[in-house]
Amino acid sequence: MLRLIKHRRFKTFLFLGVTTVLIVLLLGIPKSSHTAMTSLRSLAQNREIVIGAAVAINPLRNEPVYREVLAREFSSLTAENVMKFRFLHPERDRYDFTDADTLVTFAEDNNMKVRGHTLVWHLELPQWLTEGNFTRQQLLQILRDHIYTVVGHYRGKVFAWDVVNEGIGDNNQLRDTIWLKVIGPEYIDLAFRWAHEADPKARLFYNNYGGEGLGEKSDAIYNLVRGMVERGVPIHGVGLQMHVGLNNAPPTADVAANIQRFAALGLDVHITEMDVKIQDGTGTQAERFAAQAKIYRDMLGVCLSKRNCKAFVLWGFTDKHSWIPWFTKKPDAALIFDRFYRPKPAYNALREVLMQQR
Ligand code: G3I
């Protein structure tokens, strides 16, 4: 009798074991098997670097898996849009922090840092501002009030601000914006001084695209921030956006040299908005994903090799919510998780770099 029971129990265990293996093989390893222990966030912590992602308010509110992957894999979030001028300051005498507060609360609940993006830009300006025909004195007051109100609202909650974004244009000169036209070039120094007065502990960054390696635009950015340092403006770092594609990623040696010369100025560097377009690549999707992974690997490797490169931030993290298809009107897959939040070769490449010994 005893033998019969043992035999039946063995058969039951065997059946359950085989069934479980079949389920896992058929359905794939469940997402939750990506444990926090081996996440980018935990690996980055061991390397003393912040790893972040830009966050869109709608998927944050509506997609539990978006929230799960964001909190598990990243130690910092950047407001992709909701901290831009027109979203926070829709009317001259009205601010609306609702969406931005949702992001900041999520970060606090998940022990994440927040990068504020962005206080002064030429885009996403509300109509009351662009059509107000304000005098220089009026615009100075508006900009000062905006910076004091926004930075003050998030005092102690935002560890780094993109104070001025893309102030250098594609002609390698100061961009001809409402700020430059009406106030003059001093708008940049003033914006940093006001942000520092509003939150003396926040790290203040100048952020740009197209100047990640070496070249005329990179030199224009370097010369701008060197002047600010020489004038004693409270600037702490430069944001290199790193919006690149398979065919135009800057040479890593140039990125390293660029980061190094900011170190010589006493400035930190954040990679602030990395994504790697594949639409202009050739070959199979697998070949393009492998090439994409190499670029992510190389750029994180450069950042890790420079003590003043303190943060590595992606512009989103899942291909399902990337700005690129909307902006380019072409399909793309520029980020490290696919549309179904499955890790791509680029994700594994970043993990490999973070696991390498220093
Ligand atoms: O959410 C509003 C919606 O309520 C409104 O009806 C609609 C029409 O006005 O606009 C919607 O906002 C859109 C926003 O994305 C949120 O989806 C804006 O139109 C659209 O212009 C905005 O695009 C963003 C773009 O910056 C311009 O702000 C992209 O998502 C964002 O990824 C992109 O990010 C920029 C960085 O801030 C700076 N560096 C370059 C980077 C890529 O362009």
C-alpha cells in the first residue's frame, strides 16, 4: 500500500513538474522574473552612476507595466513634457503642477531622483507669452517669476535642472529666441542665477543636442559654459542629449574628450536624452538591434570611464512610447525595451557594461 502511495505521489510531482516547464517554455519567462537584484538600477548603484529615463504622464497613469519597469530599472526620472513652460504655466497668472506633481510623487514613492526639464527653451511656450509683445523689463520679470515659482515648488525634490535647453542653435550661435531677442544674451546667466537662488542645492545644467562629440557646435557649447564659469555663474554641469542614429553616433573618443574638457572646467556631465534611431540603418532588424546595442554599450562605457559623468538618461525606455515615430513620421525602435516591455539587445548591453569590473 505504502509503495502504491509513493508511486502515485511521484507521478503527481512528475506531472506538475513537466506541466510547469511546459508553461514557462510556452509563455516565456514571466516579466517579473527580471528581479530588482539584476536590474539596471541596482547595477548602476554599484557603479555610482544615476541611470534614468524620460517619463510621459499618460502611460505613467494608465499602464501598470510602465510603472513597474520604470521603478525597477531606473534610479531617476525626467519629465518628458509636463515641466515645460506651457504645461506648468498655461496662463500668465496661473500655474498648473498637477501632472508634474504626479511624476515627482511617483519618484518619491519609488526612491527615485528627478531631473527637471526644462526652465528656459524656445519651444512649448504658451500663447500668452509668445503673443504678449512684452518689454524687456516685463519679460525679465515673467522669466524670473517662472523660475522662482517652479524651482521653488520643487525645492529639495528635483536634484538637477535643465535650466536652459538648446540655447545654441544649429548655426552654432546663440539661438534667435524670444529670450535672446527681447532680453539679450544675459538671459542665460540670469536664468541660472535665479534657479540657484530658488534652490541652492539643485544641480544646474545647460542642455543641448548635437554637441556630444567634438566639432563646431560642441565648441560653441564649450565656449558658452566656459564663459559662464569665468563669470561665476552657478552652473554645475552640461547635459549631452545623445539623440543619435545607427549612422551618426559620435566617435566615443570624441565624446570622452568632450566630457574631459568639461571636467577641466569643474563641470559634471549628464547624458540626458539618449535614444538610438534604427530607421536609417541597413540589414535585418536583428542586425540593426545589434548595432544599436553596441552604441548604447559604447556610450555608457564612456560615461562610466569619466568621473564627472554622473548620470546616463534615456529619452523614454520602451519603443511603445518613443517620440521618434511621431516626430519623424516613420516607424522606429530607438529604446531598450520593445513595445511589449521585453528587453532588447540594447538592454542586455547596458547590463553587461554595468557588470564589468571597474
Ligand atoms: O499633451 C498635449 C495635448 O494635450 C495637446 O492637445 C497637444 C496639442 O497641443 O499637444 C500635446 O503635447 C504634445 C507633447 O509632446 C505631449 O505628447 C506636444 O504637442 C508635442 O510637441 C510634444 O512633443 C515633445 C517635444 O519634445 C516637444 O516638446 C516630445 O514628446 C518630446 O519627446 C520632445 O523632447 C525633446 C526634449 O524636450 C528636448 N530635447 C529634444 C527632445 C526631442 O525632441
